[in-house]
Amino acid sequence: MLFISHATADKSKSENKASPDKMVSLDFTEWKVEWQNSRPRDPYISPDGQVWFVGQVGDYIARLDPQSGDMQRYAIPEAGPHTVIVDDEGYPWYAGNKDQHIGRLDPETSNVTRFEMPEGVNDPHTMAWTSDGNIWFTVQRSGKAGFIGKLATDSGEVQIVEVPGNHMRPYGLVVDNQDRPWIAFMGSNAIGTIDPDSMQLEIISTPHEESIIRRIGLTSDNRVWWVDAGMGYLGVYNPQDKSMQQWQTPGGEAAGLYAMAVDSQDRIWYVETGLQPNRFIGFDSKKEQFIAIDKVPSGGLTVRNMVFDDDTNALWFGTDANTIGRAVVPD
């Protein structure tokens, strides 16, 4: 089921650039991944503080001990793993982007339990947990426009919502405190959400048709944020009054916005990957102004996804420079 809405959008190009005396800085640490040119990405922190990540090109899941720097690799041949998330028991779950499944790894035995996708659902992409331990995920290149799915982790049942139109490419995904997924549509100027009870999909148009929306985030006031890789905007949607607002990123239209996360103080962090070295940009969602511009020490090449971890007060990210990184945010 589908509902399409059009928000009241503020299309003005805000020039809200933070002045230098208002800037804060991140504290970066990067670990070089020993498996070369493997595209390490999408780190996730387990309950014991270990950092799990995938090697999308290298066909592996790996675990980093941030205290010692030691890494352990688990091969998952031909899976093309895209995202990894870790459950409360410490088991990592990955999206088998090239092999039509979601997998759960047992680190003690190296055994993988596969949860197969329905026919035609070929490339599970980005995943996020519900409060009861199930998984919402996107499927960006299957069918005419892509799919959004939900995996029941106890039974293996997969529910699929087909996206209407053509080449919508559902990409980034986060889940709110009502277990409702919010989706970034990379192939259109749109974000979307699904009612978890009715499984009805709502697609919400954003201001610029040229937008490429890859990542999405949520603040505690239930506003929905996105980064636009095509036009260089940070945008926000308020579901209460259906209004939108946008701010031009400091790097401008060609900044290539990609990875994104929200910290415990509702500050938005994202990466300008169209610039070399890549730059982390910070935005105070309450004051609605930019607060940080920081270069990735390794250069980054491309930072594709990241998460914020409360325990370490840090953003965790992977880079195409073959590193896993930690950026501690200011208090």
C-alpha cells in the first residue's frame, strides 16, 4: 500500500555558515585495515565494545578490538556484505548484498545462519533494528523501483513492500522510537516511511528534483534529516506540520554528501565525500547552524556510512582509504 504526500517546503538556499569562533573539533583515530583494498565499511559497536565491520569488496566480516588494534576476519565468500548490525547477544548480522540473503554470524564457530530473500529480492542493502529485535532493510536495485523489507529474526519470515515507480532506489534507513522505518530514496527527490502495522508506504517529496538522497537520520524531537549528494543540502522534515527546511553545506553543491549520523545532543554529523580529503561537517539542530568542519586524517576517499555510539561518545566510520575510524565528538 502506498501514500504519496508533498510537504510544505522551504526552498531557500540558506547561507548559515558558522563563524570560526563557534567551531568545535572532533578527535580522530583511524585503524588501518590489514586486508588491502577491501572497502571496509559500516562499523557497528557490540555490547562488549568490540567494533564489527564488513569488507564489501573483500567478502568478509571483521572484528576490531579498539584497545589493542587487533582484527579478526571471517570469510563470507561471494556475499558482497554491505551492512553489519549487532544484536543484544553480540551476534553480528550482515546484508548479503550480492547473494540474496541476510546472515547471522556465530563468532565462536564461524558458522553463518542464512535468511534467504524472496524471489526477485536480490540485494539487501542497509539494515536497522526494531525495539523487539527484528530488522528493517532496504533493497535498492531489485524490481522496477526497489523494495523495503522486514525480517522476523526468530522465524525467518520476510515481509516485502514494493516501491512504486521506476528506479527509486531505497538506500539509507533508520528506525524511530515507534519502530517505524524512515527511508532515503537515492533515485528520486524523496524520503519515505512505513506504518509498521498496516505496512503502508508513504513517499514524501523533497524540494529539488535533482536531489540524490542517500542517508537519513532522526533527532529526539522526531524531525527527519537527510543529506542530498546531488545538490549539497542538509534537509529536515517535520512530520507534525509537514514542513521542510534546507541548508547549503559549507562545501557547496559539489560536496558529495554521504555518511550521516546524529549524536546524543541531537547534533547532525555528515561527510562531504566529493572533496579530498573528505570533511566531517557538524550541525547544531537546535540552533540550526553549522558548528564543525574537520578533515579526515587518512583523506577518507569515500566515507559511506557511520554510526554514533553513546558509550564512546563517538562517530564510527569506514573509509575507502582502507581504514576504520573513530571521531569523538565534543561534550
